[in-house]
Amino acid sequence: MKIITINDVEYAVFAANEGTSKPQPHIIETKSGTIPEGKQLSLLKEYLKQNDISPIKGATTYWCIDKVLKLDSSKEKTISETIHKQKYLSLTEENIEKQHKFVGASSNYGKEGLIIHDVLNAFPLHNDLNTIAMKIAVIDCNKFNTSFSI
């Protein structure tokens, strides 16, 4: 569900089978809780035009709702990508070493991560099924927090 505003009226946009009694994609006026029967398509087309999307000839309510939901998703994705770009560290020797020490000291990856690293380095080839199975077992033990000793 996404909330949109058309002509200063707030609507909730629902995809098919999205937790309402109506299984089809539809919009509901949030203030009154009513479905604008007979007006959904024109309202959705207007919203799309406001967001620089030209509805195709013969566009249906289903098509418009799909575009509206994707429009909102793409905006959220762009915002999310922008936020993530701000959180990246620059790739310097100092940052790499600092993060390596941080991971090594963590309770999630510390001791077990070092054991996995040592095992994979001790057996670098993948030409023996027993060696491959052993590597998988060592990695899986860490994945499921199963203790093991070597």
C-alpha cells in the first residue's frame, strides 16, 4: 500500500490481494475510507500525469495502479541509494585494516571467521569432493552458529 495525494485528497493505493476485502487493485480515500467508484481510473491517470508519466492508450485501473506503485518504489529506491552513497568508506589501506580488525574482534565473525579463513587458505584447491564437503561444513557451522573445534 502506498499513500498518494491527488487534488489535495489523500488516497491509499492497494495492489491485488493486499490485505483488504477487495481482491482487485484499487484506491481508497483515506479520510472517508470509501472507494471512489467510477473515478479511480481518471484520478490515477491525473496522478501519473502530475508525475510526468503519460498513461498508454487504453490504460486500465490495473495498469495505472501498477505504475503508481512502481513510481513510488523508484523514488524510495533513489532516496535509499543516495543515503547508502553517503555511508561508504573510501578504499584506503588504513580503512581496510581498521575494518579487518573490527570484523576480527566481533562476536559474529571473530574467532570463527579466522578458522574459516585458515581452512580455506590451507586447502586452496577444489579438486577433491571430501575437501569441498569439509569447506562447506566449516562455513555452515559458522552460518548457523554451531560450535566446532579443530
